[in-house]
Amino acid sequence: MSKKILDSIVFPKDLRTLSAQELPQLALELRDFIINIVAVKEGHLGASLGVVELTIALHYVFNTPDDILVWDVGHQAYGHKILTGRKEAFHTNRSLHGLSGFPKMEESVYDAFGTGHSSTAISATLGMSIAAQLTGDADRQHIAVVGDASIASGMAFEALNHAGVTDTNLLVILNDNAIGIDPSVGALKAYFTKVKLNGATDTENIFEALNFNYTGPIDGHNLTELITALKRLKLQKGPKLLHVITKKGKGLKQAEENQVTYHAPGKFDASTGELLPKNIENTPPKFQDVFGKTLVELATSNERIIGITPAMPTGSSLKYFMDAFPNRAFDVGIAEQHAVTFAAGLATQGMFVYCNIYSTFLQRAYDQVIHDVCLQALPVIFCLDRAGLVGEDGATHHGIFDIAYLRCIPNLIIVAPRNEVELRNILYTAQLGLDLPMAIRYPRGRGSVIAWKQPFSRIEIGTGQQLKNGSKIVILTIGTMATNALEAIASIPEAEYIACYDMRFVKPLDEKLLHTIFEAFPIIITVEDGVIHGGFGSAIAEFSVRNKYRNTIEIIGVPDVFPEQGTVEELQDLMGISSEKIKLALQKYL
């Protein structure tokens, strides 16, 4: 069997020794390498398959890492990682202590900037290019690869607006495949479609209006065309934009035809592309599906319910609502700031607005949460999916900061249901009418209750619940940490001494219940799946100080670190919030 070209490539300098005629074969091998590993190890498939030729062309033409290459979001960077010294370690991608699923500066000099959230690449690359000018390195090239969904974000436009009045060696590559995770939306998407159908327009286009030299659109799978264009642009001074047309999932039939599913398909048969069957019979539902299906049920009888998502209809399961009530559901694209203020505007008119944003992405709209919603006490209902440790997506995606960054904001209710029934009931309670905005946080993945679709029950705002009685030690939990705590208690012979309360609300705290607890238990342990600093345990400690209690308090949560990638179970144990680690904490007091 003849040796593969990919076997001879360790770093891009090896790639540059190849003839242009060898590159199409390398593209086939690189695509096959990605498919075979992701089929077994899981990860982001479609985006990386779509940029195989572009990845090869960029490293072939530009002198990386001296020339700087930044991949926006980073879903599409698997080929880049394989060609930049990480081929042998790529099987550890997204695993505990392995490679990150996204570009990461400390992982490789070829990862010029860490990218896990969208629309940051142009700003970062512009900063690098201006730094090069200031330090006398004006010949260095700076390339940002941005998708058509990401370039529609406000931050990307802010960067384009700035870059257009500079004379930096900045090349923005618009990777246009008409899809992010879900299909791209908005007027800019319609504009790109028109350009693709008609070819480059004769009149000044939107990028030329921003003072960019525009080239394209060109075929992003034609290596000859790509290399010719890149070589020409390398010699051109000033900001420029290359518009390339690619197909997400290119080279795997199923991934091309079902781009949403094959964005991150899980395990599949590498030879056929078929997804491997999952046995989900008699398993609890995903929290996101409980949200999506419950919202449809509520909206059937409440015509003022509105659903909003910034580019995550499938991931958040708002897709169910969009299918049932298309006129009341809005995918606003990768625009979290707009999503929040848009929700605020709807709320002023008496709408019940469920604004579904992953916990890690609500960080991107912090000012809008404070200024446009909470300051004005508008009853927007934030549904924070992926709260807590999310697993293999790693540091950029863990939803561990929301309790801490939201708890300090006046006029905001913060609730974390411990299971699917509680989530269903708080969604119901919210549309009965609120005087203040509410943040409902729930985790990625499946819950613990199979028979979740029960009659609705109103939850009184700011009330906790006793889950287990005891006499000496009490565990106070928030959200699904109740499951870990109860498992820990059940594994201890002295379980009768240990009580457990689900506080449910971080804000307002159930102070009446807390007084009862502090008076009854000398030892109080709090457990949360968020950061300790400023989190739920901090709220309990503040209550204790404010009321001059002297109980022993231990706060269990995520320490002052950015957790990396791994399974949720591995990371919970590493962070000290698994049932086994909670058990060890309890045994110190028995």
C-alpha cells in the first residue's frame, strides 16, 4: 500500500514542499482522517469538512505561524490542528487532558487566538495587524476566517467598520456556506445568496462600501482557484475580503444533505456515514426538549407567548415552537445583544417573552440584561440552557458564571429547577405573570424523571423545598446538584443525620426557610454547579453574616479556574461537585 501524503506532513513547512498537483490528494486524505476520528471520538464534523481545501491553501500560501491565521468560532479548525503538529494527538480531541475542540493559544503557536464564541476573529486579527505596524513588521500577513453566520454579528461589523479606515495587512475570508449550526438568517444572508446567484455585482458591494477590496465569490473547494486568489491578495496592501463558497459537510454524503445533524453528529459509521443508533427507550428527556415542548403547550392557550433564540433553534429546542407558531418565534442570528433588547421591547407591550440563550452566550449581552431589562424591571424570561459544566466543548462553553454575574443585578429573579417537572412548572409559572425579569437556568443533557409531562403546578417565587430530613448536617442545593447530593447522602451509613434542601431560587432566597435551617443545623454545606466566588454559596454565607449566625458553612462548587474539556462526570469529579466528592465532604463532619 502506497504511503499517504498526509503521513509526511507534520507542520505546514512540510505541506509547502508539495507540488500543487499533490494537494487535491492531500485534501482527500485529510477529509478521510477527520471523518474516521470524529466517527469514533465525536466532535464538530461538518464545519471542518467544509474547509479542507481552504485550510490547505492558507497554510500553503502563507508562512504560518509567522503569518497569523485566526479561525472564527473554531468549529472548522480540525484540519488546521492536524496540519500544525497535532495529527498524532488528534484522537484526544475534546477529551480530558487532551486537545481542545477549539483553537487555543497555549496549545500551539499556530493557534494565534483562542476562539470558541463567534465573531471575535476580525477584531483580534485587526489588533494583531496594527501591532505589527507599530513594531515595524508591516509585511506580516493577518488572516481571519469568518463564516457567513458569524459575520452578520454586530461585533464583526464593528471590526469591519474599524478595519476599513486602516491600511493594515488584514485579509478577511468570508467562508460562505449559508449555515452556522442552523441555517443562516437575516437580510445579509439574502444578500450573500443574491451575490452567489448573480456573481459579483457590478455596483459597489457592502464590503467595498466599508473600504475593503473585495474578491469573489470563488469556489472554496477548487484548490487552484483558492491558491491563485490568495497569492494575489498576499501582495495587495490594505484591508481586503475574499468571499469563498463552500459546502458544509463536504465529502460525506449524509453530512452534506443533513447539515444541522452532522454539525456535531455524535458517533457514526465512518464508511457509510450513518449515525449509530442510540438506545433512548425509558430514558429521561433532555432538558432542552422539556423546555421546547412545554413552551408549545403553554403557547397553545396563551397567545402572548413569544420565543427568541440567537441562532440556536435546534440546540435549544425552540425549533418545536418555531414549527408550531412561526409568527411568534424569532431566530435573530448570532446577535445576543439584539436578542435581549428585542425581548425587552416586546415585554413593554405585554408579551410573555421566553429568550432562550445558552448560559455562556448570555455573557455577551451583559449590558443589555442590566440596562435594557433589569433597570426597567421588564419581565423578560431568560431560559439559560447549558448551565453548569457542559462537557467536551470545554472552557469556552461551560455555563458556570451565570449565578455569579446575574446575582448582583437588582430586579432579577434567578431560579434553577432540579428536574424536568420543576422546569416545566417554572415555565408555566412565568407566563401567569411576573413583576420582574426571571432567569431560569438548566443543564445540558438528560434529567432524571421519565414521567415528566405532569399537570402544571404554580411555584411560589422565592421558596425552597425539603428533600430529606436530618438532625446534624444540612446540604443546601441549587438546580440538578440535588441529585448528586442525595446520591452522596444515600451512600453514607449515617444518612439519618443529614438533611437536604433544594433552595430552588438563588434570588430571592427563601429567608424564612433559611432561618429555620440555620437554627436547626450547626453544619451547613452548599452545593452548586457554578463558580464559588459570588455564587449560590456566597449568597448563603452573606445571609449568615447579615443575620449574625455562627454556623459552620462549607461551600462546594467550581473553584477559581477555567475547567477544560472532558465528560460532565469527569469534570464534576475534578471540580469537587460529584456525588463521590460531596460524600467525602460530608464524612469530615460525621
